[in-house]
Amino acid sequence: MSGLEAVRRAAVRLFAERGFAATGIRDIARAAGLNSATLYHYVGSKEDLLTGMLRESQEDLLRAGREAFAGSADPAVQLARMVRAHVATEAVNPLTSRVSDHEVHSLTGPGRAVIVGLRDDYESLFHKALARGARTGQFLITDLPVARYALIEMCNGVADWYRPDGRLSVAELQDRFSELACRMVGGRLVRRAECDPPVAITRLSWEPLTPAGPEQASA
Amino acid sequence: MSGLEAVRRAAVRLFAERGFAATGIRDIARAAGLNSATLYHYVGSKEDLLTGMLRESQEDLLRAGREAFAGSADPAVQLARMVRAHVATEAVNPLTSRVSDHEVHSLTGPGRAVIVGLRDDYESLFHKALARGARTGQFLITDLPVARYALIEMCNGVADWYRPDGRLSVAELQDRFSELACRMVGGRLVRRAECDPPVAITRLSWEPLTPAGPEQASA
Amino acid sequence: MSGLEAVRRAAVRLFAERGFAATGIRDIARAAGLNSATLYHYVGSKEDLLTGMLRESQEDLLRAGREAFAGSADPAVQLARMVRAHVATEAVNPLTSRVSDHEVHSLTGPGRAVIVGLRDDYESLFHKALARGARTGQFLITDLPVARYALIEMCNGVADWYRPDGRLSVAELQDRFSELACRMVGGRLVRRAECDPPVAITRLSWEPLTPAGPEQASA
Amino acid sequence: MSGLEAVRRAAVRLFAERGFAATGIRDIARAAGLNSATLYHYVGSKEDLLTGMLRESQEDLLRAGREAFAGSADPAVQLARMVRAHVATEAVNPLTSRVSDHEVHSLTGPGRAVIVGLRDDYESLFHKALARGARTGQFLITDLPVARYALIEMCNGVADWYRPDGRLSVAELQDRFSELACRMVGGRLVRRAECDPPVAITRLSWEPLTPAGPEQASA
DNA sequence: GATGAATGAGGATTCATTCAT
DNA sequence: GATGAATGAATCCTCATTCAT
């Protein structure tokens, strides 16, 4: 594992565990097995690290969302595919996703607008699918923005509790959430096969290899 | 407004906007119109402030949840009442709720276990209603823990976007979320009247009076 | 016990236990059962407290030393009487004496010179007795200043270990030290009776009533 | 001189002059020619500094005491050798010794017990020599603990007044104190030659190079 | 007499970052 | 690539002291 990757993974883990502001540059360096001065050979600044991380994470989510959306013309399938892609992304990159969901407010520089823009683009995909489904009568949606918020928040939550070594496989997780989402908007249940080929979700190079885990002693 | 209340409200606002770790004691003091040394006249420490805030918030949510649960024997009504209480709490105390949802990890002392315990108690109320509804066949729940997580996360999200001066009244918000929740678990739609008398949700003394608002300049 | 006395005793105890610089005005107030603002009705400042304490203590020691010196024309008896007076003073006012011995350097104002002057006057009494005894041949003193320092330091030490409720009464303590001092300077042993009438040693109003004792819990 | 040594010497000087509690970390840094943040590169904390200093000083004194004691089987020579070693240690490391004598009470952590243990071990050496001398009849000791306290206090005092550039050489100082000590316990006078080879006393790396001196202005 | 509230200065310590080696 | 040393600014918090009530 290269130095840069070690830094990124250490940063993601710590930002996820303690939050950006509560994490020191020395903590990251120590967790990456580097001297804190050496860390600056790989990274411009602490905020650069966060910016890069959020951008890559958000871009990946947006890409997955677009693929999911483009995979069908049926709003029900579009929604199911997007939810499946979203929860899989959160499940495969739980720590990065957690930071992505919680630390946007820590960005101060110009990078912030970029991230917010990406998130808005992503949310508009949900809007489009929900709006069309509502228009065609496939969905029963009393309030479109509320439904959209609820759907996305529900999916975001996955990063907070899902454990890869737990009871549920990613595919099962996707099935469960697909069902919940379809029911929530009053749509028909979309079977897993209808969503094939699934959107490919890959682990980000930022995501730490070992899951959360308490206190990885170094000595 | 007393000094203590001013401190608490300032702290909630800043913790909600920037996060606990990124908020300085001087920032809080300035926002409360006090010298930072004076602040310590009212409060033991920065962490005490957070602990007290999370406890009061979590206790209030638990109380509301219990009242909601106790108001009916029908799982569908129980769920609807709990969701209504939860979103109303988030809508009436958006900033406090935001902090409550995001800053548990910032607690280090013994207070942490207390807060986590309260949250667990709260979640068990949802578990009970969902489990019974599933047993009686009123709900269609493939995976109970997943449904519980999804429901609660969806409700928590409210604090992140709801604006009291926006399009939706609290009552309308409750109607929307009640509908989404009922559909999500495959239950019948519960009308507002069935939830009467509603659980009373009051503004916490910690909640700032003016809503979020960007950068209340003081000078 | 008046408020002023309570403050003085609390201050002496804390200065003796933790040192002047490490003792806060609030600590003193709490130990005296007062609000820290109320304390300022009795005392001008923290340093005033120390100054007054050192002066009263040093004046008392000087008075005792003078009485001891004046009680006889025989250098041996003079020395014995002075040593007896000194150790009795330390034994009867152990905490005040301890502060007196250790905290002169904490004085910054003009009071410092006064205290140092008193101490010099006191030391000159020893010098006079030793010098005359050496001249008359009653004492065998190779180095007068060294002997004087050694004698006084030896006596000062009493405050650090003597316990009124211990094995030794004050009179026995005096006997022991008188013997040590006489031997040290090569003089004849002076019996207790030769030192009558003894110098009266009274407890200072500053000296706490209960001995040192660890952690006098207040609640 | 290395940075660490500079910090140590500056700390010793200031602790000796003003006391531990009255010395600021910034004062130490300034006296060492460092920024106060840089100081933390060398030292863990202010208390660590004191702990290390007291331990090294006390260990050195104990080592010297043991060598002195082991150098002879005659209690009189043992006592003379120990007194000579003690006063030489105080004379060669006056500032470190002063802190060592006065600041044990400033220790709060677990290091305190260690220091107190070392001091107890040291005192027991005196006890052994005095006890045996009393048993053999070489010493006339009415009260053994009192004699031990008096001896040690008398020696400790040296750090408070001895000046290396003064009237007395270290060897002369040793001669004077040896004489005083022998007389004090009613023993025979032990000549310097009987104490050969003398215990080697070396300057601690903590001891400032220039003597006390008032206010070494840096600018 | 007594006290809650207030404050500027300063306490020890950690911060992100730089740079010569 | 790597690091020990360095630093100004900032961290949370405590200080002795004052004053209106």
C-alpha cells in the first residue's frame, strides 16, 4: 500500500470515528505509520484531504446514481436501481460514506460549492424518477420533496449501522431497501432480476480495509 | 433571558452549525454576549454543556415516544403516533435535534453511556410496535431491524431540512411522515384523528429562538 | 471564631500544604466557609495575607528569641534558651512556621524587606551568643557562620515533622534539641532548670486548631 | 548544550528561585531560549519536568549515601562520610538540591510515591549508622529519630546559603559539617583522611552552570 | 456583611504547518 | 522520501480581583 493510500485510509477512519475537527494531523500520521512532517509530502493540508475525500465519494455516488437511473425507463425500476446502488455504496464504503454524510459543513474553501453541487445533482436524479412515477400514477406521493428527503436519509443511514460481516449480505440489504422504498412511495415491488445488470459498486481507494473496529493498537 | 439560557442557546446553535469540536468556548461566549470567563460561571465545561444538552434532548424524545406508544394498543396507531411525535420534536427543536443526532460521538465521559442508554430505550419502542404489528399481520416486514433503522433515520433527517417558516406546517409534516411510515411497513393508513389526542411537543429551553440563519453578525 | 480568624487559619493551612502560589483565593474562601468575594471584606489581597502572616510569625519568633537571649548572661544558657524557644515556637505553630520558613520568596512587595530584616535580626541573636561563647572558650566553634546556619536549620526542621499528639511533649522536644545544640558547639550540657523561667510560647491566632491532617472533607 | 539540557537547567533555576507553582512554562521556555511550544518537543509536561528532576536528584543522593555508608564499618566514619557526601552534593548542585528539598509536595501523580520511597531509603542509612553507633556506645544519642532529623535538616540547609565562589571550598565545608555532626551525636572527631577515598560527587546535568544570580536578562 | 456576576490576564497545552537537514 | 526541530496562533480553562445589589 502506497504512502498516499495509507494516509487517505487513516484519515477516513479517523474522520469517521472522531469527526474532522476532532482529528489532528498527528493522529492521522501516526495511524498511517508516518511522521507528521512526512504526511505533508503526500497531502497539501488537512482540508485538502477532506475535500478530496468528499469529492471522490460524492462523484462515485453520482456516477452510480446515473448508471442506475439510465438502466431503465420505468420509474419503479429506476427508483429500485438507485436505492440498490445507494445502499450498496454505503455498505461497501461505510466509513467514507459516513464522513461524506456528516462533514460537508467542515469544508470552508471553494471546494464546498463543488460538493454541494454534486449532491444536488444526485438528489435531482431521485426527483426525476419520483416525479415521473407520480405523473404516470405508478407512485402515490403526497409530497414529492418530503418523499425524496425521506428516501435519501433512510439510505444514508446504512453507513451508520451496516456491518459487512453481519447477518445481511449486500445483496440482501439491497433487497430489503428496495422493498421499503417501493412500498414507501406506493409503487409495485420490483424484483432483483428486474434491476439487472446491477450497477457495479467498487470500494473506493480511500475506504479502510478493516471495518470500523475499536482502537487498532499500533505497538 | 437568563445568562444560562443564553449560553445554552448559543451553544446549540453553534454546535449545530459547526459541530462540537469546531466550536470554541469563546465563540459560544461571544454569541451569548458574555466574556468567556463569565461563561464558566454558568457552565462547568464545554463537554458538560454538550452532555446536558444531549441528555435533555434525548429524554424529551423518549418521553414523547413513550406517550405516543402508550396512547393506543393498535400497532398501526402506535407507529403513526410515534412517527408524528418524532418528526414534530425534530421540527420544533431542529438545532437541538441536529446536535443530538450528530454529536453523541463527541462525548467522552461517563455521560456517554447514559445518552446511549436513552437512545436504546427509545429505539426499543419502535421495535415493540413493529414486532407486534408484524406478528398480527397488520404490517408486512421482511426484516425488522432494517425497517426500524430506516424509519428512525428517515425521521431524524427532518432536522436537517425542515424550516418552520417554510411550506409545511408541523401538522402537515406529521401527516406526510405518518403516511410514508405506514406505507413503508405495509400497514393501513392511519388518519390524523386516530392519533388524537396528539403527544404534546414543546420547545426545549435549549433551542435557539431564531431559526438557523447564516452568520448572525454581532458587531 | 471570627471571620478574619477563619480566613487566616484556612490560609495558613493551605499555604502550608500546597504552597502559596498553588493556593487559590477560592480555595481559601471555601476552606474558611466563605464566598470568595466576602473574603475581600477581611483581607486586602492574597499577598497581604501572606505578608501579615510572615510578619506576625517572624515578629513572634524574634520576640521569643530576644526574651531567651536576655534571660541570662551565660552564652551556654543563652544558646539553650534560644534553641528551646525556637523549637517550641515551631512545635506550637507548625503550619505557620512551615510557611514562614518556605514562602519568603513569594513576597514581592515592600513587605519582603521587612521580613528579611526581622530574620536577620533574629539570626544576629544566635551570632552574638555563639561569638561570645567562642571568645570565652565555652564553645568550640571552627566556623561561626556555618555553626549558626546549621543550628537554625536544624531547629526550623521541627515544623516539618513534629506532631503534637506524637511521642514527644514540647518540653521533651526542647530537652533533646538543647542537648544536640550544646554538643554541636562543644559546650556544656545545660539542664532544663537552668533555663527557667522559660520563654512563654503562645499559639498564634493564625495557627489552625487541628493539626495538618489529610483532606478535611467539608461536606 | 542540547535543547533538552537547556530546558532542564532553566527549569531548575526557575523552580529554585520562584518555586514550581509560581513558574510558568513560558518562563522556562524563555530562559532556555525556546518557544514555549518547542519546549513540549523535549518535555512531556511541566510536572514531568519536576518528576524527572526530583528522581534524578534523589537517586543521586541515595547512591552517594550508599557509597558513603559502605566505605567503612565504623559508625563514626560512616556518619562522617555520609554527612560529607550530603553537603558536597548540596554544594555542587545547590539549585537542584533546593528544589529537591522544597518541592516534593508539588508532585501529584504516581511519581510522588517513588520520590518519597527514595527519600525514606536514604534516611534509613542515617538511621542504621546512628543506631549502631548508639549501641556500641560510640555515640551519645538520647533520641534517635530526633538526632536523625536534626542531622539531615542541618545538611539540607547548605543548599540555601552555600556559594561556590564564597569563603569556603567544598572540602572545607565538608570538614566543618563533619565536625558539627560528630559533636552533635557525642562521637569522636573523624579526620578527613579517615574518610578516604571520598565519595565522588558529580554535578547533575540538570544543575545550571552559573550560580543563582539575580535575573539573568536575556534580551 | 454577604454574594452572584463579571472580566482581563494568564495558566498549560495542542494546533496545523514549515523547513533545514 | 523522511524527520527532528521549530513556531505563532489557538485551545480550554482558572486566576485574583471588583462591584452592584
